[in-house]
Amino acid sequence: MASARTKARTHAFQILFEADGRGVDPLSVLASWVARAREPKPDEGVPQVGEYTMQLVEGYVQHARRIDELISTYAVGWTLDRMPVVDRNVLRLGAYELIWEDGVPDAVVLDEAVEIAKEFSTDDSPAFVNGMLARFMELKSTIRRD
């Protein structure tokens, strides 16, 4: 059974993915998810939106420009627009949590991002996500000073 944090990360990824695919603000998608979860009789399968999911989405939005700059800078051979949408959003979420969430060990962030990539993306994606986030982990102190 997945931990609450694992579910929160998966839900945050799904919100970022939906927002990216629809070309809308992640906060509007988050608000929609929260509203659906709070309906008197939510549909079967409507995920509950926990505090950590909200924290991850809101944190990403706060740092979105910087995160996209980092991904663009270090994704050799890939522009952000050409990158698979799943990978782009796994990296966005992982970069936010790795760099700006101090309460989570770096190894956990990397492992969880790789697991999301395994579940939702291509066979090549887990290695790509792991390599990118490992690079951000090395540069973490420099990135946070910028």
C-alpha cells in the first residue's frame, strides 16, 4: 500500500500533468480537484486532495519559472516543449520538492520521481528523470542561492 506522501506526490503530478495538457494554471486544476473531492457525494475514484498535495502544487507554481529554466538548462538535447509531457511534469514536481522542501530526504524525492516515471511514462524515462534530478541534487545549494 502506498504511503500518504507517495499518494500526495502522485496526485500533485497528475494535477501538473492535467494543467500542462490543458494549457491552464495548475492552481485552477488544484481548485477543481478540491471542489470535486468535497462534493456531498463525490464520484467513485475522485481522489482526496491532502495538504501535502496542495503544498507541492502551490510550491511548484511559486517557483515554476526557475524550475523550467533549470530543466531547460540541464536537459541536454531536449527543449522543454519537445520533452514528453509526463517527464516534464515529473521533473517539475521532483525539482520543486528536491530543492525547496527541506523535510524530505533527497534520496526519497529521487526514488519517488523515478517510480512515477516508471508508472506513467516510457521505459527510458526513469533513467532520464533520475539523471536530471541527481544533477539538481548536486547543484542544490547553488540553485537555492540564485
